[in-house]
Amino acid sequence: MSGAQTVMSAIEAPVEEHRALREGCGLIDRSERGKLALTGSGSLEFLDGQLTNELAGLRAGEGRYAAFLTPKGKMLGDVRILALGRPGSAQPEELWLDTERVSLQALFDMIRRFKIGFDVQLHKRTLERGLLSLIGPESSTVAGAQGLAVEEHANAALEIDGIDVLAARAHEGVDLICPAGDVPALSALLLSRGAVAVSPAAVECRRIEQGRPRYGVDMDDTTIPQEAGLNERAVSFTKGCYVGQETVARLHYRGKPNRQLRGLRLQRPAETGEELHLGERLAGRLGSTAVSPDLGPIALALVRREAEPGAHLRVGDGGNGAEVVALPFARV
């Protein structure tokens, strides 16, 4: 991993919080995520030429997940794009962008540098807006968002007991975006409706179980999207040109990545960054690690393609071992 990597020890998910995320509704404050907004008639056209996914034709109430790359196809970050405005409007009033905090500056710099010549205005939202995530099968009920479309990244304006929010469909729940000053009151309301406050450890464990990589831990500026298993979610192969497209397309159509994102069942907990060896050969390094109440010590890692499911790796120098498994992990 590069210097952008977040080094973490294995995190142990509290059992009750883990159960809430799987069976009920967990609540966590993710307001630290980087947030930007674009306005102006050229916003969609501009972003479509910079990001890996198809944005042309995106209507208000819809969204996409994408990556932004170097000219050589390496990831500078990943980003969620939400098109805001009157539902179904052909021209969104605003494009909301949120990304990992570690990649916020790269996203900001890319937009500021390349938007010249487009009718695009860039707005900072990181400190102005809060973001609360509801995770679990009861999330829509707790948020009062049963009418929200089921497609991931679908979004709509809601009012929750007098607080104006933007609700966005997430992978396993609903994200609520509100003015930063309303976060404490909104959190209290959601808890009173049955949400359970959960820790970052529990949320990270759930993410790892589902095999969803995180930029800055499992991916960095040496990663090509296909290596991290992002092609299906984040890459369009039918759109026009974008930065880094040649490398991404060539790998998809003509080659195989040297590395692949895999799950690891560990003999005992280990730390992010520890070396993984297949025989005497370096196969990769540990990414996200956790101790799951259901699965025990687990991890994600980008490993050489020879390390297929069923292979056994040596972890670090302390005699720890790991079995390579396909993602997502079983029983999630």
C-alpha cells in the first residue's frame, strides 16, 4: 500500500451491535466523510469525462458510484454521486459528491483543475453537512423512507420531525444528509424510533464480511479498479472517454489483473499492512481486518492471482496463517 494507507489493528465487533446491523437498524455518524457539490449546466458533462461510470442521462433522484483515476488507470479515490432536484427532472439542480476523507483533496483538485471551460461551480460541503448512516433491514422504517426507490444511490428529500434531510439508498440501509447543526437532534430522533447506536468497529466488520473494499485501507493509488472487484459497480465500458480509460479497458478486454481482492480466514487476529506469503513468494499485504462474532478473525487483501480460494498464506513472521476465500464471506 502507499503512504495513504490507514494502518489499523484487527477490530472486534461487539455482538449486540453486529446483530443490530444484520437484523435491525444500526446508527453511525459518518459526518467526517469528504463532501462536495457541483452546480451549473455543465456539471454532468464535465464529471462524465472524469469518472469511470456512466453519468450522461442521470436524472434527479438517481445516483452512481465511480472511481477517479490517474491517466495510467490507477485510483485516486472513489466517490458517490447523487443527482439532486425535482424527481425525474432531466437536468439535476445539483450533483452531490461524497468520498473518503483521505481522497477529498485529490477529488477537489481534479475538479478545480479540469472544470475550466465548463459551466461548473464547485462548493465545499464537508463541514456544512452531516451524514448519518442507518444500516440494516429496518433502516427504511426507522427513517420513514419506505417510499424511497430500492436502487442503490436513489435519493429524495425528506422531513423527519421538522428536520429537512436528503435520504439516499445505501448498500444495506439509508444515509441521511442534513445540516451539520441538526446532527445531534436527528440522531436522538432516530434512536427514539428504534435505531441502535453502533461503533465503527461493528460497521467495519460488517463491511469486511460483505467484501466491500475501502479506499485508503484496501485500495490506494497503486490499485486499478478491476483488481479491487469494482468493475461491475463502478465502471462503464460503453460510455465515452474518461481519464484512465485506456488502461482499464485494455485490462478488461485483453488481460487479467496481477492481483485480486480476496477474503482471508485468519488463524488469529492480525494488523493491516502485514505481509502475506504464498510459499516463499510475497503475495500481498493485509488490508482491512476484523474479528467477526460469526466468522472469527477475517480480512480483505489484494493478493496475487495465484492465491486462489483454498490457498493457504503465511501472515507476517509470527507463524499466523490464512485461508484464501471468495467474497463475500459465507453466512453474511
